[in-house]
Amino acid sequence: MALSAGTRRTVACLLVGLGALLIVMALLIPTYTVDKLAKTPLDLEITTIANSQPGSESLVLDSKSLTAPEGSAKVDTNVPLISQRFVTVEEPSDATEMTIQAGQTLRRIDKQGDTGLLTALVDRVTIDRKTGMPVDKDPNGSIAVSVNKEGESIADPVHRNGLQYRFPIGTEKKTYPYFDVNARKTFDMNFVEETEINSMKVYHFQQTIPVTNLWDVVQAPTNRLSLPAAKWGLEGEEPVTMTRFYTNIRDVWVEPQTGTVIKGGEQLHLYYARSGDKPDVTALKSNIVFDENTIESQISVAQENIDKLALYGRIMPIVLGVLGVILAIVGVILGIRGGSTPAPARPARGGNLPPSGAATPPRSPAPRGTDDAPTEQINVKKNL
């Protein structure tokens, strides 16, 4: 059924308007919607597990040997270790900021219960949801390493100014400040290389923690001990005071689009010494790396967020833009055709056709000499 000229013009305007709307949406989605999505989600809940690496040196000081009446300090070798960290989002959190709480333990799995627990802490920090950096508040976090008589953790306010549990959305190949919870200080996290983990592109960063006097960080009883020289394996009868020192090499592999840490590892070294440059007794030394299940879980989290960013940042704008252009072109073409006035039909040779349904009027004889005069019969007499 053919459309009238007015209807064609209306449809053309609607198509052009709809096409323009789709084109505008295609332009706005990457700048508005993606900006909303490019933030750390508030429902973040991540468990990471790291194990000591087989074949690598793993040493742990037997704390009971320090208090034993006889014998020197004993350091166990080939100790299997497991580090567990549970990260959640707590209040205060809103559209721009979020508070991350991380409960972390390190234990030796060759001993049961509390006898195997080496360290435990609860760390809290409020960060910007897009950059991953701590907010500009003092303090912006706390660290709890001890409990009261009721078993409740005692949190010490700690201000920090570096990344910690996540990297920025759109991580770059550069050096970032990174906070170390043991030294309670920020050190550089340097870009090493671009590589792949299970077919996912990641950026490898590395941080070196210099020798740090832990007594200067927290004056906990375990960070400075005075024991008989023999207990430290030294000669003499007088007590010798030892301080606990700490150093570490930390590696992280980050998915750059989302800032998700796919893999992490630490080469921990804690020791007692009279001078930081000369260890006397090892307290802990091990290379701890994320296990394969943790890596796969982190890859799944990163891929889900990558898919969301791709949908709203690339796929939807392209589809809407193409549809918008097509509708606009169809509308313009339809409008041009609808606006043209059809030419009147040419009359047949010899006069105008009568209107439909009207009787044909009798035709008058044409005068002689005209082209359309009727044929006239002439009698010709014979024998003239």
C-alpha cells in the first residue's frame, strides 16, 4: 500500500530523529557509562591463598627454643607455609570512595591450631574507587596486630599514601608508590615487563623493601629480645640484645584495564641481629606465591569487568552508531521522495479524456479540410 506524501514526510522525520538519538547515545555511552563502570565494585570480596614454593628455602624460628632452659635458638628448615588474605568492603563507602578491610594470616601447616600461627593482622584503608590511592584524610587507615582480653583486635591508626590491594583502572607501565604493611612505609613499585598469565595480558611490577628495623616501626616485645649469648649461638655469659629486622622483594602481576592483581609473590626475610647488615638468627625466610586456584579466580574477576567495559565502551557505541546512521540515511531518502509532487498525466492525442464514469458525448462532425474530417462517400456516375 503506497503512503501519501504527508505520511512519508512524517515517517522520514521520525527515522531521522531516531537515528540522531542513537548517534548521540553512541557518543555519550563511552564518556558517561564507562566512567561509572570504571571503578572498583562495592561488592568486592576476595580470598587469596599463597604457599611457600617447593624447592625454595623456607626457614622458621622455633619460638619455643627461645624460652627453653637449655640449648640455642632452633631454626626449622623446609617448613610448608600458607598465607591467607580475606578482603571485604566496609563502611564508610560511597560512589567515589571505599573502605577495604583485609584480614591476613601466615601459618606453618605442619603444626595444628595456634601453634602453627606465625603472624596475623587486620588492615583497613579508605581508597579512591578509581585510582586505588588512599583518600586525603589523616588517618586514612589502621592496622591491628594484637587483641585485648576480650579477644577484640586493637587497631592503631596508620596514615599511608600508596597503593596496596588494587591498582588504578587503566594501569600504566610506570612506577607506582606501594605501601608495605610490615614496614608501615611506602616504597616504589617498579614496572618490569608486559607478559601473559594463562593467556591474559598482565603488567609485572616489583618492589624491594630495604632492611627495616621493626623496633622502630612498632615497639612490640618480639621486635627486641635480650637473651643469654648462648641462646643466640654466641660466646659469653652476658645477655645480648637482638633486634628484629625485615626485608622483602614483592612481585605483582596486574591486569591493566581493571587494575586487578592476578598474581602476587613475596620473598620474605625476617631475622634477629645486632646490626641490620649482618643477620644472626633467622626468624622467617620463605618465597610465598599465589596458588593456581587464586590466580584463576582473579582472572575470572578481571575478565568479567573487562567484558563490561568492552560492552559499554566499544560494542554498544558501534552498534548504536551504525544503526543511527542507517536510520538517518533512510529517513533522508524517504523525505526527499515524499516531498516531490507527482506530474499530471499527459492527455491523449485529440482531446482530454472524459472523467471516469461519465458518458462519452456525441462527436460533432469536423469541418472539411481538417485532418480529422470524416470520410465522405462520393457517387461517380458511369458512362460520362
